Amino acid sequence: MLAISLWLVPLRFFNGSLLYITFLMVLILNYMTVLGVGKDMFKLYYRMVYFLERERNYQKPSIQALWANLGIFLSFLLFGRECAMVSTLVLAVGDAFASIVGMRYGRKRIWENRTLEGSVAFFFSSFLVILPLIGFWKALLIAFASALSEVVPVRLDDNLIVPLVSALVCGLAT
């Protein structure tokens, strides 16, 4: 949640060129990490990555972060700064609460590793965090579409899909 939320600073305060450079540097570093470039030279960095990584992603460390960073970048490119900030908040808060609530309290399975309880937590947490920024109806619509996109079983990673869907709905609702 914290790592994704860090995008709010450059999205809010960096000018165009600096923001593009930041996105490109992060995406390149992220992709190099997924490929395992420099594992022997940067042992401390990779140790930290593996410490923060889920066990299922050890073969491709940082892959979900790559999808999230790419989703936020594409949201910015396609729908602008405001919608990219909204999509960043939705992904950071909604995904985190869905995981926490779903793992701890999830009983009713929707799909493989998705629960009704986690999806409801995604919806309400996303709604509450973006409500003060964009108003009731827009927040309700974005939170609903984003929660739905997180649940629907597609081949693409939800860390890419969620920011794109929330930014799309944000752009359309403007």
C-alpha cells in the first residue's frame, strides 16, 4: 500500500518531463528486477525485494509491482494526472484492504483466491479514500467498477487492470 501510494508525490508535484523520467526509471528498474539483472552485484537490494515479495512470485520478483507501475503510468498517459491519482489511491488502498480482509475473514469464495468479503472491503475502502477528492457519485461509480474489475477472472494481472479501469471510469465520469 505504501509503495504504490508513493506515486502520489510525483503525480501531484512533478512537472511533465520529470514525471516521465521518473516513470521510465522506475519501470526500467522494476523490469530489470523481474529479470534478475545484477543479482550478484546488488545482493542487499534483492534481499529486500525477496523479503517484501510473496512466495508465489519468487521466480519473477517484483512482477506485481511492475504491473502496478505500468497500470499507473498508462492511467496517467491515457486519462491525465487527476485520474491517475485516483487510480493510484484505488489500487493502493482497495487492493490492500481486499487482501487483508479476504485472507483474514474471507469465507465466501467468488473465484480462485477472491472472496466476497475481500471484494466488499475493496469497494468500501476505495470509495472512502477517493470520496473527499471527487464527490459521492463519481467515487461510488469508480469504486464499484474497480472492485468488479479486481474480481473478474482475466489473464492480466489485477494490478494492471484496476488502475486502468478506475482511471477510465474517472475519465468518463468527468
